[in-house]
Amino acid sequence: MKEFLMIALGVLIFVVIFQIAKASEYVSVLKGEDKSRKQNNKINAFMLIGLLVFGLIGVWYCNELYFGKTLFPQGSASVEGEELDTMLYITIAITGVVFVLTQVLLFWFCFKYQEKDGQKAFYFPHNTKLELIWTTVPAIFLTVLVVFGLKYWFKVTGDAPKDAIVVEVTGHQFAWEFRYPGADKVLGKTNYKLYTATNNLGVDFEDPASLDDIHVNTTMHIPVGVPVKMVIHSQDVIHDVGLPHFRLKMDAVPGIPTTQWFTPKITTAEMKKKTGNPEFNFEIACDQLCGSSHYAMRGVIIVETMEEYKKWLAEQKSEHSVLFPAKPMEQNAPDSAAGKQISQALPVKK
């Protein structure tokens, strides 16, 4: 009901402005062009002030109405994302102050310096001091923001901590697939020439490192409080691994592996309580338009305690044993319950 009244008020204001404009046209016919122009200038000046006030009230109202529906009140779900949130708030504060100041001055000047009898406009084509000020000051602020942005960017795309869990993320139209290294902590090689309907990641099973790798679809499991390194691939077009709750994103480019890492700080179960939504899940969205079903390209991330993660991992079988159950593995290769060996090597961490 409140939103309906706001819309009705906006329509009413538009109708009033339209009627004033039409009335000014009739006045111009009766009073003559010169008087009409001056009157129109005065009306326009007052309308600009009204637009300024109405616009600022509208911005405040929209923020009050929709801010709670954004991801910001939930806070970042990763440690690294907290720094990115801080940087974003600083950027919004600086640009917000500049926006309000410049817009208030713009509309106020239009009102204050409207055409009046006996008032002549002062014109000057060049002022070095002013040009230095409005060029140098924004350049300094933008340089500082860019430097901080690059600092955080190089951090999450640089070398991950040594204890990081590695997960290979592969995107294709229109789904995400995940691969975990086995007990050897090394991902096996892949080759697009080996792609088949069953081996849809093109894993090279001639590589011993691939024999204990674990392949899962759609849902990625990771433990809370442990750095996670994503090795990102695409099999067809450019996709984008978007992690809105963790404040990260990275392109998935065909033929060019990319990486990013983060440290989840809150579990899915805790987030369900925090949001009051029992259906809540962290998600991987594709942030790059990639085709007709781009909207449906979604993956799920389950953040859990280390004990829960170890239990899930122990239940997983290697992709090799799933695809070739009757084929004997190498003598030194792990058994089919590859996740069991990995889970035993992981530290106990809640």
C-alpha cells in the first residue's frame, strides 16, 4: 500500500508539472515572448529545486526500502570479502559525497543565476587554477582507490596459503562441475581430446595423479575456516565464477586456467539461522552472459565444519573407480574410496 501511494504521488506531481507547462504556453501568447521567457525561466528554476529535493528524498527512500534486501546486511561470508566490503563502502562514501555536493551546487546555481533584469552573466574561457583543482583532486582519490583495489585483487588471485584446499571448477553451457585432488593432493591432467559422454572433463587417466581424483556435479563442499583455491576452466564460451556471498568473481576462459582463493568464515547451517531462511545456500552464479540458459547456470556451495567435510569426503569415490569399476588400478594408486584417504590426512578444524 505504501509503495502504491508513492507511485500515485509521483504521477500526481508529473500531472501538476505538465499542467504548469501548458499554462505557461498560454501565458506566453497573452504576455508576449520576452515576458513569457522570463516567466518560464523562473518556473524552471523553482522546478529544478523541487526536482533536487524530490530526487534526494527518492534516493533516501529507495535505500531504506531495498538496502535490507541486498547482500550487504548479511556481511561477507569470507575473510577476504570483508576487506573488499570495506573498500566498497569507502568508494561509495567518497563518490556519494561528491555526487551530492556537485548535484546540489548544479541545481542551486541554476536557481540562483537564472535570468533577471539588470543581471549580466560573467564569462571566462579559461582558469588554470580551477582546472588543476578539478583534475588533480579526483585523480588523487581515484589513484588511491585503484591502488587498494589492485592490492586486494593481487591477494585473492595470487598464491594461496600452503594449507589451502584445491578445487577445480569447470564451467560449460549451462552447469558447473568440480574436481578434487586425491590423497596425493595433485590434480591429474586433462585433455580436451579425451572428452567423452562419460569422461566429460577430459581427464587423462594415463596420468597417475588422476587416478584418485574426485569428480562431483553441481554442489561443491568446503570446510569453514580453511583457505580454498579455485582452479577455473571453461569448456566452451566465457563464463564467470560469481561468488556474491564471498564477494569474489573470476572469468572462466576457454584454454586459459584462472585462479582465485578465499577463506569461508561461516557455515551454511549458521547462515540459515542468520538469514532466517531454512532453504538458504551459498551459490556459484555465472556472471557472464553465456547463452540462452545463462540464467539457469547455478552451482551450490556447502560450507561445513571440518568434521562434516571429512565425513562427506570419506564417502566419495575416485572418478576412475566410478568410470572403470572392473579395471584394475596401479599398485600404488589409492583404492576406490579415495576420499577416505584424503579425509584422514586433513586436520581436525571446526
